[in-house]
Amino acid sequence: MKKLPKYSIALTALLLALCSCGGMKTKTSDNNKQESLVTIPTFNADSAYNYVAQQVAMGHRVPGTMAHKNTAQWLANEMTRHGADVIVQEATVEVYNGKEVPMYNIIAQFAPEKSNRILLAAHWDSRPHADHDPNPENRLLPIDGANDGASGVGVLLEIARHLGVTPPAMGVDIILFDVEDYGAPEWIEGDNSDTWALGSRYWATQPHVAGYRARFGILLDMVGAPGHCFYREYFSQHYASHIIDKVWDCAERLGFSSVFVNSMGGAITDDHIYMNMAGVPSIDIIQMNGYSETGFFDQWHTTDDTIEHIDTYMLGAVGQTVITVIYEEK
Ligand SMILES: [Zn+2]
């Protein structure tokens, strides 16, 4: 993902307005359903951390590599093991430099027969270029992507484990988007905001279910760096402020208000743009840092985005908040 300069915000907002007409309605819950007490599962942050470490150990998940292909298979197997009906959406997409790479969107459907659904997402690919590395010699190298990619997927795999054991009232779809982070490197000038999030863009035009609808969507991206916070992201605020309210209120009740800060952050080009375009009101839970030059955590798009910089407390704060939101939804 990338922080957007101001001129891109206006353009993207216009694009969203044009593309999402008629598709932003949310479904209301069925009032005839019997009310029942809900047991909220306890999110296991150590398990999520393990899932992050396992992804990093698979190697750099750069589209077109063997590690990428193997990880796609592993993710699909894990979701199946947790009881999901899995669809792997395969295609070839063209990245910023004209190269064609394989794309695998991993789509895990829990209780696909239910019409009331929640969409959760994260990107699972890792970036081919460490273009923000302080050492210029490292900038052509791929990154581990422990936080940038693997952290969100780790949290969702742990949530998937609970969905399999204790099904919530809602149907849940978890989409692990591919080719999010193959955007044009810093040294290529101009507005390259359309070179990111290619997997979610593909899905938005060719959803796994024709006319796909979900009540709302939550994207997790970069959720594991210690001491970093989530702010109300610009596009999330614009298109789904009620979902930010829901998630941030829940976090406050759980005692995580120092992590989920109730003030505005920047505008981020990320998969939630295309989730909104697909008609699902969606937010991005993403760590921002107003004090760093890039706007993100210090190791962002460097070879130092490693497992050593993943904080179990952060994974737990996000995981417990999101799982509570899911299980409280009727
Ligand atoms: Zn990234």
C-alpha cells in the first residue's frame, strides 16, 4: 500500500463515486431472528504470531516465485482445514513494468449458505523491492513482509480457526488478496497509484459470486508493529464511517482505545478501495505514524520488515476487536 498525495485523493474519490453508484446499500438484519446470547471467542495472539512466522519462513511471497506458489497452496489448505469452502481465483496480471505475473486470490467462505455476510481481507503477497531501505544496495531486494502482508493474514488465519470451531450468526468470507504490493517503486516518477492492489481490483470486477454482497468489509494491513496505532483512514471514513464507529467503539470497550485512536489519519491506496467499488462498505485497519517520513512504521518497504519487529500485543488487540465485532453482529 501507499500513502496518497493530495491530488490522487480527489481523483480516487471521484473514481469511487463513479464506480460504486447503487452498490453501497447495506442490508438490515432480520428482526424475526431469535435473539440469543453470544459467546465471544478468545483470540489467541500467540497462534496469530505463529501464523505470521510461518508465512515469513515460506520465503519471499513475491508473485512469480516458487515461494509465492507454495504459500498460495498452504493458505488454501489452512483455510480448508479450518472448515471453509475455498475458491482460489487464478489469473495473470500485468504489473507496473509490463511483466506478467500469476495472481492467486484465496477466498475462504464460512457458512456460504447464509445471506447475511461479513467480508474480511488482507493481502498475502510480499513486496519485490525494498525501495525505502536506508541502504541503497538493498533497494532491489524483496522484503520479508512480516508486518506488510503477513501480520494481517496471520490474524485472519487465527480468526478462521475460531470460525470453524464456533460458527457466528453471520456468514463470513475471508479474502486473502494477491499482488497488492507490486506497485511501482519510488524511483519511478509520476502518479503510480493504479499499480497497486491488482488482486482486489481483479476481484472487484470478477467477484467469486455474481452480485456478491456483504454487510460490511474490514481490511487488515500492517497490524503488527509495536507501539503503532490505527487512525480513521480517509477513504474508510468517507465510505463507511459507521463501520469505523462500530470497530473503534468495540476496541474501546475491550480496553484498546490507545491502539485504536479516534482521530483522522491519512489516505491510503489499499485493497479496501476496490472492496468499496465492489459495493461492500469497507474500512482499512492500518498502522500509521504521523511522525515518520513515510507515514508508516520505520521498517516499511525495507529488508528490515522482519519477524523480530512483530508485537504479539498488537496482533491480539486487533484480533480480539475484529472477532468481537463479527460475533456480536446479528
Ligand atoms: Zn507494502
